[in-house]
Amino acid sequence: MALLEIQDLRVSFQTRDGVVHAVDGVSLAVDRGRTLGLVGESGSGKSVTALTVMGLTKHPNASIDGKILFDGGDLLQISPAELRRIRGKRVAMIFQDPLSSLHPLHKIGWQIEEAINAHEDVSGQVARRRALEALKEVGIPSASDRLDSYPHELSGGMRQRVMIAIALVLDPEILIADEPTTALDVTVQAQILDLIRVLQDERGTGVVLITHDLGVVAETADEVAVMYAGRIAERGPLESVLEAPEHPYTWGLLQSLPRLDAPRTERLHPISGQPPSLIRVPSGCAFHPRCPYAFGICPQVVPPLLVSQPGHEVACHLPVPTRRGIGREVASKEVSVG
Amino acid sequence: MTLYIVRRLLWAVLMLLAVSALTFVIFYTLPSADPAALRAGRQATPELIAQIRHSLGLDRPVYDQFFIYMKNLVLHFNLGYSYQNNISVRAEIASRLPATLSLTAGAVFVWMLIGIPVGVLSAIKPRSLLDRVAMGASLVGISAPVYWLGLVALFLFASDIGRIRLFGGAGSYVSITHDPRAWFSSLILPWFVLAASFAAFYARMVRGNLLEVMGEDYIRTARAKGVSERRVIVRHGLRAALTPVVTIIGLDIGILLGGAVLTETVFNIPGIGRFAYDSIVNSDLPAIQGTVLFGAVFIVVANLIVDILYAFLDPRVRY
């Protein structure tokens, strides 16, 4: 059994406009030392899934079903106090915008020390020394001066390093990174991804990397899960999903990636239409209104997530040979893994 | 920082000059009673009025009067003498300052003690019964006029005319050095009456600020660290939510030190506000000018202190 296993998770919110089905039957697993890339558009339910694992879905009218098994126990069943002891200590999280995620009025050292003090009974001196070590480990220059800096005095990349230091200072078993590079410059993005990978290799942390960027996933993940409208469209090992994608939504994501080696005259291929409303999710396969391959059954029946190749599951009504054919064609044009 | 303070002080002087000039202009533009006629009494002859007018310098041109006033103020720190009774305005204000200080200090204490906890509790459980009751009550507190609230308080609790005779009523103020217990008793009603609208306003403000802050990303980070909810609220939420409140407190204190006119008038407390009220009723220009200038000084100084303090409370602010 994997270290973190999400089973048939359903999260919905009661709002004035109706019930929002943010997560609708998602199952995922991540193990020590592995990286799961969770991909999808905004509103596909990836962040809600992650926040639910942390017990941080802040909506007061959220209804949550399913299981989140961590090290054998169900995080949805344990008491808030027990969950708090796991949060930050054994499962840590970093967020998209490091500026708004760090407290603007507290020094960086204080914010790291607080994470230590929340879980361990150590002296102020020890906490400070460990905060300093953490800053050094994430590659912050003149770290001892930086302990007394405020977040606004650092660059975006440095701030995200601080967030990583906070998350990893207690050596958690799982790190959930929710779009950790989206708010950063491209050059800094690569540094941050490298840093996460290096620290993961050293410590054997399991990583859930949430992103809308398949390029990021291609560089870092071992497994990929593609989410659409709160459901998993396709999941499997990285090579399999990128080289033989079988879901039309994955094809669309691949085709909409800009490529440097494409001729300048070639236009990008965005996925047509808008992401669906999670209040009125389209019937049947939620992707059918935007899917160029949709046919009779698609608007009527929700496609189940079925094994197509070993370890590779797809939720699509298209016949398998057709899917494979189109998938390989798309991949050969768009992907060059390795 | 020093340069900033110096610049601000220079601006403050300019501001006070403008305030004095404006007070002069308003006094002479608005139809107020003739101070000389008021002073001359009921059966005054025109000659007497003219004589008084001359002795008060009221027959000189307005700009001349203003210049003489400013000269005395700047060179001798002299605020002039009351048209009413020839008492030095400066001495009068100084003698009334302790009463206004007592009233302000107590009221600030009361409204913070009520407003901040109520605001915090409301924000922690929004839409709860407590929140609804507190916010409903605060709406009443904000809407009720001070003079009405003061009269109701006197009617209910004053030791002379009240239904339940608990606290000192109007005109019972004595200085703290004279009789601390009577001082305290006489100020309880004014403190609560003056504090009512402020407490209500602060409760709503603290609630609003804290609710907004608790939705911030860094609150989510604090929770993700596994920090206890209590600590999340106090060290992360309140730390950010109360910083802007400091600004408002400073300004409110500055305004009140210039005289809480209505409260002091209703409770007949011999403070600066009461003095301002009396001097306006009597068309007593030097006294009006003195109280206005005095109030303006407090507001300008409070503003400056708040701005300097803010730089310490919020590291993002630099001058």
C-alpha cells in the first residue's frame, strides 16, 4: 500500500448558486521518493484535492466523502488535533504565490521557527539554528542575515525557497506542491523544480506536484494524473502518458504547449471552449462538449476509469485502438521525452 | 526618518497657520452676534459699544487683527484674552485640560476593552448568534446620538435624577487630585456614553479586518504548518488585523483631546469641549480660536505619531 492513498474522494460545496462538485470520485496514490504530477486546468479540482488532504478546505459548507489513507490511517476520520499533528510535520505543503503565502509582518526566521515549535519542544536557540540550516539547505545566500529579513525584502524565487524551507524543515514524508512555480520567472522555475527534486532525492520524500503545465510534469514526475472537471481523465507512468496518451483532453493539453522548434508560422492549438462550470457539470463525459471525437454515448454515460495498458488508466468511450492511434500521432508530433 | 519627521513638522506648522486663518475668516463671514455688543450688556449706548470695540481691537481690519493675533501667538505663545471675561485663553485651556484628558483616557480604555474582544469573537464565528447580536447592538451604538445617549444615561443612572441612582450625574465632576473616588464615579457615565459609538465602530472594524485577514494565503500557510488555531488567530490573524486599527485609535484620541464637545456639554464637564461650546455661544473669538487651534495641534500631532508608529508595526512601510 502506498504511503498516501486517496480513494474515491468527493468534495462538494453548497453555494448560493448551487452545489459545486469540485472533486468527484478521485483516486490517487503516491509513495516515498516518488513524484506524482497532478495536471489540469484551473477549476479542475487539483488544488481542492490537495487542500482536502491537508484538512484545509476552508469553505464552511464543504461536504467530503471517500478516504484519504496516510500511513494506514484515514485523515478524514481522525480528530482535528491528530490531523494538526500530521499537518506540517509529516505532510507539508507549499503554495502558488510565495509572497501572499508568507506573513508580511513576521521575519522569515520567525516563520520557520514557528513550524518547528508547532511540533517539537525545542529551545529557541535550537529552533533558530535549525531554521538557519533549513535556509542554507534551500540555497539562500547569506542565510544568517536572511533570518531577520521580511518576505517583501526577498525576490520571488527566494521567497519560494523560504516556503520550501518551512515545508521541509521537519523532514515530512509527503510534500504537496500546489503550482509552486506558476508565479515565478521561467529561469527561476527550473531552479525551484531542481531544488525540490534534489531535496526529495536526499530525503526520500513523496511529492505531489500540482500544475497546469505539462512541461513541468515532464521534467519532474514519475506518475501523472490528468484531472478534468473534478474527475481523473487519465493516469499512469510519465512515459506512458506522454508518449501514448489516450484521452482527448490530454491530447489537447499536449497540442496547446508552445514549442520552440516549431515553425513560426504554425499556430498554437488551444482546446476549444471553456472549462465547465462545476455547478452544472456536463452530462456523461464532462469533456464531451469540447471533445472533437465525441460521439453518441459520450453525453449520456460517464466513462469509467479503466486499465488500458499496465498501470495506465483512461476514462474515455473511444475504442482502444482508435485512442492509441490518435494518441501516438499526437505524441510523436508534440513530445520528445528524454 | 529624521528628515521625514522634520518635513512633517514643517507641514504641521503651515497647516496650523491655515487653520487659524480659516477660523478667522469663518468667524467674520458667518453672521454671529457682535462681540462688542454682547459684552456691553443690555442697556448699552452706541458709544460704549464703540469704545469696547476699540479696546478689543475689533475696529481694525481683519488682516490686521489676524496679524496681531499670530504675532502674540508665535512670539509669546499667547492665545489672547477672552472677550467674555478677560481671562487668558491659554490659562483657561490649561486648567481644563485635565478634565478632557480624564474623559478621553477612560473612554479609550472602555471602548478598546469592549470593541476589540467583541470584534474578534464575531469574526471567529461569523453569522453565529453572538455575531448577529453583537453586530446588531453595534449598529444601535453607532446610530445613537451622543447627546441622546447621554441624557438617557443620566435619566436612568444619575445619582440626582436617575431611576436607579448609581453614578455621579451632570456637573458632578471633580478633579482627580481633589477626590479620586468622586472623580471616578462622576466619569463612569460619560466614559461609557462617549465610548459607546466608538466601541461599536471598533467592533465592526476589527471584525471586518480579521475576517478579511483570515481569508489570506498566509493564514492557510500557518494552518498548513500545523500551528494551533488559537495561535493562528492571535499571532497571524490579529497581528495583521489590528495594525490598521492603531491608525484609527491615534486619530480618534487626537480628536477627543481637542474636546468631546457633546459629552462634555451634556454632562457639564469643565473640559475643553465645553469651553469651545461656551465660546461659540458667546461669540468669543479668542476662545474659539484657541480651542480650534488646540484641537488642531492634537490632531496633527496624533497623525504624525501614528505614521511614525506604523513604520514600526509594518516593516513594509518606509519613509
